[in-house]
Amino acid sequence: MKPPAFAYAKARALDHAIELLGVDGARLLAGGQSLIATLNMRLSSPSLLVDINGIGGLEGIALRDGRLEIGALVRHVQAERSAEIARHAPLIARAMPHIGHAAIRNRGTLGGSIAFADPAAELPACLVALGGEVEIAGPEGRRTVAADDFFKDLFETALGPRDVLTAIRVPAATADTRVGFAELARRHGDYAMVGLAAAARADGKAPKDPRLVYFGVGTTPVRARKAEAALAGGSLDQAVAALAQDLAPQDDVQATAAVKTHLAGVLLRRVAQQLEAA
Amino acid sequence: MKIVQDMPPVLSALDRPNSYIGRSVPRPNLARLMQGRGQYVSDVVLPRMAHVAFARSPHAHARIRAIETGRAKSAPGVIAVVTGAELARVMTPWVGVLTHLKGIKSAPQHALAVDRACWRGEAVCAVVARSRAEAEDAIELVEVDYEELAPVTDAETALDPGTPVIHPDLGDNLTFERRHEAGAPDTAFAEADEVVEATFRFGRHTGVTNEPRAVVADWNPGEQRLTVYHGTQAPHMMQNLFAKHLALEEHQVRVITKDVGGSFGIKVHTYADEMATVALSKLLKRPVKFVADRIESFVTDIHARDHRVQARVAVKRDGTITAFEIDDLTGIGPYSVYPRTSGIEANQVVNLTGGPYTCPNYRALARVVFQNKNVMCQYRAVGHPIATAVTEGLVDLAAMRIGMDPVEIRRRNLIADDAYPTSGPSGIRFEQLSHHASLDKVLAMMDYRALRAEQARLREKGVHRGIGLASFIEVTNPSAAFYGVGGARISSQDGVTIRLDAQGAIICHTGVTEQGQGAEAVIAQVAASAFGVPIARVRVVTGDTDNTPYGGGTWASRAAGIGGEAAWQAGKALRANVLAVAGSILQAAPESLDIRNGTVIDRETGRERIGLDEVARVAYFRPDTLPPGFQAELMATRHYVPRAWPFAFTNGIQASLLEVDVETGFITLLKHWCVEDCGTVINPQLVDEQVRGGVVQGLGAVLFEHCLYDERGQLLNGNMADYLVPMACEMPDIAVGHVVSPTADSELGAKGAGEAGTAGAPACVMNAVNDALAPLGAATITEMPITPSVVLRALGRV
């Protein structure tokens, strides 16, 4: 449980971080809640850790042009207590208590969670459910990637080796925004066996434009598009049935694929109730 | 988790004027531990100390063709790279058998595997370096050429003719087999109104101590002495084993065990990597430290349970239970663990099944088989959770079959409280138990009737609650019958030496050890009470084979009952000695004096006569003033071992209230109760927390903890993220109550309390889950852990 030797550099500014990431085998260090464990277990052996914790301007939470921007270095605990997030991104606020334990939330960052892209993590699914976007600074300058395009495969994202995720942005909630969140973990704070983050707009009886994003059931956050369509059409039963086509979970140590699919259906019924609530 | 206070009555027999018996005295070591001033082996640093890390087999079963160590030897910081063959020249192998477990067999086990690795995680090569990190770096450069062999992983097929034999010299994969028959079980089953059968499965799990296993070994060639700082439960046992396998005499070995960060039975065994560390110190003539990391712990700390029990019970329509029968199969890894063997748990299952009940007819078969998984051995409440879940599961199933309330069937069959002394179905002997008083007490604590009414009301609203009960018996205070008679040099007796210091305080040296459970507090309370000083004037010394009386250490709930009685007797003996000195000084008959609150007084009037500091001053510095021929003896040693009974059995009952989410299969524990009878309660708070801690470990076993192996013998969840230890958020409030039936074998009357919680919690939760699900037509759940998947399968939802 001792990491292999690595070099360490503290980035002074974003440009400096991008420059340091040019070193072969460099990895970016933010909250370190996943990275340090993988180092200690010798599952990865970077040559250089580029610490971005000293870079200013990455820990803000601000409303801009109808979008809530959350800096990459915002700690989970900060988001958990943020009035802005509670008001403008209630889905994220609902997800926060489910993330790890207090010690993890004190150190872990929102940007780190999105960039690491654990398929069982809450925040990537929330970002996709909200139709959010990711702001990235890289050697070629800045760019924005939609959440739907950001998560590529298992622990693979649109981030290149010299890219730094600087912020996430989500549309600010409006009066007709409806969100739902539920996950099943055998112990509080564990990664979910199955989880569901959902957003929709209130529109009479059926939720309009629902986005149902599951986590813990695939290699990335998984949108249940057929279930979304069925739910928009007003049939919860059909939406639950459609999950068999939308989701293709793998067996893992916690549950078989069949159990996960069953639980996904239970979560959909529970989250659908949340979406209906004002 | 809320702490529910339920103080037992103060005991009058031991209630000397300044007695601490029956009082929740704060642990004297609390401030030290809370301030981070504990002395854990993990913290020990010695001059010239090196660190060892081990290359471990990635295969469950493999021949070691060759080990190439050249690159590792030249890596930075490396002091030595040692293979099994090289280490075998320093340390002899061992075989984990005991003569009283008839027919038990095992193969020689080396400190490092020599020709063959027999489980995933077995150490095959050691790297000693300046730091643990450098040792781990160099491990990656050790090249081991393995030839994979077919692994034996399924206990069910381990004895099949087509299954490879792990140790060909042994002839088969059977470690141990025990058959037991009492009464006429065939007749009882033939004449029963109902026979209920079930197959119970208990997952493998492990202990997960806060502090991992840790050892620092320091061979001093100048002294020809080995000092081992060791996180162990049994320093004198380890002294013997280190000496034996390094060809030393015991006086050449000193084992020092200060604070231990939890043990739960994990740290009472011989571990190959710890033995290797000690051998490396001898080989390299310098201190060597090994602290297991979490990943190593999961594949090397002993695992426990892993039983499959086919069982049946015969019952009459009036509720009378007439026979139990069990067929237990357990897989124990490739070696029987040394020196206690891996046959004890199955043996205990045979001993304990049916134990709370009057049932003359019993048949048991237990088979223990080898397999290529991590070794298994005794963990907290050895065999108890298995026997209790099988027994209590069958009792509930029988009750359900004949349409009787679970409480009623227990009332009709639990051994009557006035029937003692008596024996259980397996022939185990009970001095005095209190099953019915315990049952009455738990029903009152939980308000059983109200809970049943609430359960029925909620059921109509689609809320499915379950109520489960489990009576249990518990082995504590073992005599020599446990290990000594089987040839193991594991002491069942223990001693306490108490010395008056020159200012009138007392120093107690005891063979029992502190694992975080409060043994030091208990010894201090008893010594203070017996001798007559405030507890602040008692210092307790544990865990040093050079400086404590010979003893067994801490296991099988023996520290308070056995070590405590030795402290009681030693305290009384020193009091008599001190009063002899005081009487001499005061020209008074010693019998007319007593010691109270640190002062010698007139026994009748309570008048203060002379301070202990003055007695000590005279005895130590002015003995010339004492009468000629009078010699003050201000140090007394007493030993104690239970003689009248092989074990001081205790008993109790647990109850669980829980709610099952029938859509998700998730179980929410709402409340837990435990009433237990450990005889005299020395420190109510420590007993209650022992029970609560034990309950939590039992809840871990029934709901969460499981070492999952694939068919190749690979552990799939050997880390703290995937192996689910029970955590506070999921734990219910645990109410603890007591019934007090002291053992007459000792003056103190204390029995043990460390196993009780773990013994009964799995059974009552299993019964509660089935109680919740039965009205829904679910299949009966008889496997642990009861995961959401298990519940959903029972409900037919997946």
C-alpha cells in the first residue's frame, strides 16, 4: 500500500498546469480521493503528479446567463452547503449526501468526480441528466463539451492528456424544473449498486423532456432513452418495461445483471413520483 | 447508534466498602488512547530497523518452478531478498493438529512457500529494505516462475474422487471429521409429528481489525535473545512458538504486546508472514518490521465461517422438540491453522447445536475439508453463530409448521432455569443458565406483544416488518479442556502479581492482554476492590513475557473471568500480607484490621489506623523497626484456572426488529435487543459495549460481510470498498439487559461476555427476515449474508 515513486509539481496557474501535463506519464491531482487510492494500490504509476489545488479561480459557484457554473475545485462539502446549488441545481443538491463519507466530501472535488468518470458515481449522471456541459482548458485553448458527449467509455472522457477540466455548467432550475434522484447502496456512502438521476419539465400530467440517467449499470452514465420516451408518453409501466432494452448492466460483486435491471425499475417508479412532485 | 443504559443491580457479595465491582469505572487507559499515546506495534521504531514486504502468489494453486531475485537484490534500499527454501534453513515448518481432535491432519506449512503456493496471497518471497516503500518497489522485480495447478475451491466437491488432492501425502482433502450421536435420533424422527429440514449456508468472512497485524522482531546476537513486539492476543503462546521453530529456548524469547488495535480472534494464530519476519530478523541480525496492509489482510488474516449445514428437527404437535440432526461441511483453506487448528469451529458447531434446549436425541456429522483459499480459523464466537442460526432457524421453522408462536415454542423447550446442573444435547455440561429469565426479560424490554400488534397494523399498509428471536449459549472461561489436553502449549491458567509500591499504590502484572476491550480496566477494578485502594492507585502491566505471570492471554472470553479471579485472589493475598505488616507496626491482630480506600482501618469501627504509604515506608526503608524474624512480603502472586467445569457456559437471547423493502430487497434494522447472563458483571459499561460490538459483528455476518471467491480461487472483493464491514449508519440501537447467574467456580463469579453478541445476532436477524417475508409466500431464507439479491430471489422477484 505504498505508492511507487513519483514526482510532484504544484501548478501556479492553469497554463503552468497544462505545460506540466506535457510530461510523459503526468497525472493531474485535485482532491485525490480516487487517484491516491489507486497509487497506493499500485494500480497506476504516474511519473508526475500535477497538483492544481493552488490554482486560483477554480472554486467558485456562480449564476451566469441562466447557467450555474461550478468551478472544478469546488469541494463536495462546499457544494453540499451551497445555497446557489440548492436553488439553481437542486438535482446536484439531492445527490450530494449520497457521495462517500464526510471525510471524502471534505477533500473530493466536483471537477475530479466528473473527470475521473466512475460509472457508479453520482455526479456524472447528474451532469448528463441536467444536460450540462464541461469547460476544458488545454494546449489549444478553451473549449466546451456537452455532457452527453463527454463520457466516452469506462474511465474515458473527452479530456485529452494535457487537458484540465476547469468548470461544469448546468442550466439553472426554473419554476417548471422537476428533478428526481435515488440510489441503492448497501451501506450509506458506498458507490451505488444502481442509481438514477432524472430531470424533466413540469407540463400537466406527464413530465416533459425527461432525462433519465442511470449510474452503476454500465461503463458510463447511461441514458434510458426508450424509457424517457415512454415516460413522456405518460406510461410509467411502459417506461419500466423499456429499461430492459435501455440498460445492459454487467454482473458485479454486489448484484447480477437481472437484479440490477429489476432495481432500476424500482428506482424509476420512485423517481417518477419525485418528478411529479412540485 | 444510541447508547441505551441498562445497569445490572450492584452485587452485594463482592461489594466491599470501596468496591468497584459492578461499577462502570472509566477505563484507566482511555485518556492515553484518546490522546494518541497508545503504544501499537505499528508505531514501533527501533535503531537499524528494516521493513519487509512479501511477493505473494497470484494463483490459488501453483508450483514454484524458480524465483529470480537478482534484479530485486540490486534495487535501491534493498537489504535482502529471501526465498522460502533459504528461510527454511532458519525456521522449521509446523503442522496445525491437536491430539484431542481425533484424526485431524494437516500438512507442514512453511513461513514462506517452498515448492508450492496453495492459496492466492500466500507469501513466496520476502524483500527486506530500508523502507516499506522500497521493499514494495523491489517486490515488483522479483520474478517467480509459476506452473499453475488445478485449484480446489468448492468444499462440496473437495472429497469427490475426481478432485485433486491438495496435499498428496495426506491421501485426501479431509482435514477432520467428527460424528456424534446421543439418545435415539432415528426413533425420534420416526415418531415425530413433523420433521422440518433446511440447508443453511454461511458465507466466509473475516475480522477486519482497526490495526492490521503487525510485528517487529529484533534478534540480538550479543544476548542471543529475540525480542518480538507483536500485536497478538497470546504473548506466551507466541513465545513458545517463536522459540520452537527457531530452535531457541523460551527464555531466549521475549514477546512484548502493548496496545493492540482490535483482534476478535484474528490475532491469536500463527501467521506465516509474521513467522517469516521473526526468522528474517534472526537471519539478518537486525530488527525487521512487518505491518500487513489492507490488501494483504484480506488474503491472509484468517477467514471464518464458510459452513454448509444440512439440518433437521423433529417436533411434536404440542411443540416438544424431540431431535436435532446436522451435517456440517466447512472448507478451511489449504492448511489447518497452527496451533489451535481449523477443526475447532466445526467441533464447536457439533457441541453447541441444540444447546439451549431440552432435547435428548441428537446426531451430528461435521467434516472439515482443504481447499485452495485463504486459511480459516477461529474468529469471535467460534462456531456459535453457525450453531445458533441452525438451531434457532429450525426452531422457528418448526413453530411455523405447527402454527405456534416463536416465543411459545421456546418456552416449551428451553432448559428450565431450575434444572441445573445439566447437560446439552451434545453432552456439554452447564453449571447454571437462565434461558427463561432471559426470555422474559427480553420480551419485556422489547414489548413483544405491542410489536406484534404494530407489525400486523403496518402489514395492512404494505409495510413488512419482521421480529426475530434467538436464544444462545456461549463458551467462556475455557479450562485446559479446550487446547491443553490436545497437546497445545496454550495456557488455560492465568496469573496476577500485585506489588505494593513504596508510596502505597499497587502494581498489577497480569498474563491477560489488552486488545482495546478493557481488560486493563477490569483487572484494575478487581485488584483495587480486593486490596482496598482507589482505582487511581492501581497500575496494570500487561503483555510482556519477561514481566508478567505466565498466562494464556485474551481469547474465548477468558480475560475477566480467569484473569479477574487471579487478580481477586492476588489482591486478597497482598491485603493479608500488608495487614500482617500493619498489625506488627500497630501491635494489633491483623484480623482486626482491613484496608479501605488506601488506608489501614479497624475492621469493626472503620477508624483510620495507618496509611499504606507509612506501611510501605516502614517495610521498605525501616524494616529494622519490625519485630525480629518478621519479614514483610509486599508482593503476592495468585493463579487461577477453572477446574470444576470445562467451560463456564453463559446464555442469553437476542431479538431483532427490522423492515424489509420487498421491492428492493433492502433490509433496515430498526432495533436490536440482547439479554445475556455473564454471571457477575464487573464493569457494566464494558460488558454492554462488548455485547454491542459483538452484535455489530454478527450483523455484519448476516447482512454484509462476505469474502467472495471465484472458481479459480481468486478473492473478488478483498478491499474496503467491496468488502462491506458494518458501518454506523446501518446499525440499529442495541439495548442490552442482564440476568446474573454467577459461576460458583470462582469467588468473583464472572463469566465471559465477548462472544454473546456475535453468537446470536445473525440468527435473530435471519428469523426476523423470514418472519417479515413468510406472509408473502416467500421461500425461507437460510443463507448468509442476506443480501438484497437473496431477498429478491426468495420473493421470486428476480
